[in-house]
Amino acid sequence: MNTTPSIKQTRVLIVGAGPAGLGVSLALKKAGVTEQIVLDAREVGAAFRSWTRGMALLTPSFFSNSFGLTDLNSIDPDTSPADFLNTQHPDGPSYANYLEAIVQHFQLPVQTGVKVTSVTKTPSNFTVETSQGLITAEFIVWAAGQFFHPRDRDFPGSQHALHNSAVKDWQELEGDSFTIIGGYESGVDAALNLINHGKKVRLISRGEPWASDHPDPSRSLSPRTLDRLREILKTPRKAESIEFVKNTTIKSIESSSGFWTLRDQDDIPIATTTRPILANGFHSGLDLVSDLFDYDKNSLPVFTEEADESSITRGLFYSGPSLVHRNALFCFIYKFRARFGVIAAEIARRLDLPNIEENLQSYAKAGFMNTDLDCCTNCECAIETNTSDTPEPASFT
């Protein structure tokens, strides 16, 4: 794998060597687009290699490809992380190894250690400044991801908190009791890990996601996280170690010598003697190209339904967890990968390549070329749940 770009001009430039960028690169290659390059400022799967120790993919991996059901964590129809890694819920470094193997096996044109510093649209192409020089491209697929763009400055004093993405190992945090701001996946994951290390946790959430029965794991806790939470709550000693604070929005944090004061929407103070943990998610990662996208009333970027293209900048496409269509969130790999073939087909068509549909037939068959966005708007199960709710915590405030 090269670390210095050998070309200054390309048909397609993909920014980001994570699952989104590599997945589109594979689809483009399948569609016949050979003149492409994938840049990454760090390394292949860098975000996954930076995950907190013990963090794992929420979606299960299972090698069911041969039955027409591609592994949920695969980025192309012919591979399976379950088969490659021999595990159901890969941790970050393991999944990054899978992505690295993809690059090597399919000989994808990835160049690492190349940072994009600016993107300019010209009448005929894009001009991209990088740490290694200038590159021009007819099309750009922005797939830089979110992990390195934490929401750590969202409200006054939030800089006093420790964002969960900055934690390398929960066991290394000093102290016996912690306050976590954010009650969705990241916050609950942090809480469960700390409790398993013998700590006490106060979990503060704007809503009550641990009690939500919404079927979409993008809007409620995943089955894996609920299973982990149930196990904690079934153990009396551990159940007593977690306090759930629902319907509470932290508006500010004040830092003093040896303690921190959090204030909620009613200006009620909450004190903690350990640095608060912020688990409130990430920004879109569109920073360098933010001006090349339009935004809706909720400040979410607008993508065309035809091919996830910017609605105001022709030739600029997006792939990754910030994708939203018809209020449906594509924030899991198995969701945004459904558009890999759509993006690749559109670019191939504009390049006047032959046999596009035929070349991408395997993508369409495996669900990597979904053009029916109505399927994403209703994910209710045909039958009502018959399982008991999550056990009620000992402390519910």
C-alpha cells in the first residue's frame, strides 16, 4: 500500500478508507470504474482501531452469504467478517483487520497518510488540496466517517467533560463513581463496562431509551445492548451500581477543584467528584465539504434519493453513517451499504461505461443496490412482541 499519491488526476476520488469508502470503491470496481483512488489521513479502518477496548459491533456477524443473506457487517457480497474473524461481534481492531484484508485481496487503490485540506468545485471537476499535493477529480465520494468528529463542544462547559471516544480503556479511569451524559448506545455501553469493572454509574438521558420498544436500532437500544443491560440488572449487586436519570437535559458543566457541577434544564445542580463522561455522539464528518451540501430544517445534510449526491453540488456523493432519507437513519453498516451499488451505478453511467446492471447484478441480489427507499420508512414487526420488558432498575429517577 502506497503512502504517497502517484497520480494527480483521477476520475473518482474517495475520501475515507473505512467501510463506507472501501465499500463504494469495491462497487465502483465491480461496475467497471478502474480509475479511482481512495485517500485516508490515517490508515485503513482508523476509527475502528481507535475504539475503546472491549467495544464491539452491535450487529451480529454470521456467514449466511451462500444462502443469499450477506453477513450484516460485510462491505461486499462475497466476504464475511464472521468467516474471516471467527467471531459474532468483532471488536474494533479485528474489524479493521477485516477491512485491511479487503484492500489487499481486491487490490483497492488506497493511499494512507494523505490528509485532504480543501475541496473546491470548478465548472469541470473538483480541485482537492492534500498534504501530498493537488489532485483533480471528476467525482468525489465523501466517506470520511464520524468518529474523529465528537460532539464535545455542544453546550457551555462541555469541554470539561471527557468524550467517550477519547477513552482507551474504561478500566484505566480513576475513581469509584461516574456520571455519564447520554443514555443511548454509547452511554449505556460506557455504563455497562464501568459497572463490570466495579464502578458505580449515574446515567443521564434526555429521554428513556432503555425502555423504548421502537423496532429501529438506530432510534432505540439494540438487542445486543438490551441483553447486556438485562444481565446487569438481574445481578442485585450490579443493579444497585447504576442510577438511571431520565428526561434530563444537561445545559452546562462547571469545573471546580476536585468536583464538577452539571446543571439540567431546570437549573438543578448535579455534582460529581469524577470528570463527567460525555456520550452524546458525533458530528457528520462533512466539515471540509459542508458548504457543498444543502441542509433541511433540522440542520441535516440533504442527499438526492437517486444516488446520495449533494443536492447543490453535482458530482459530490456521500457514503456513510450520516445518510438520512425520509427520516430513516442509515447509521449502521448494513444500512448504508445498501446504497453502495446505487452510487457506483450512477457514476458508471455518467462515465458511459457498458454493462453496468449486469456487472452489479450480485450487488442488487445481495441488497447492496437498494433504490426502494419506502422500505426504510416502516420497520414494524408483523407480530407483537411477547417478551418481557427490560427489568426495572433499582434506582429510577
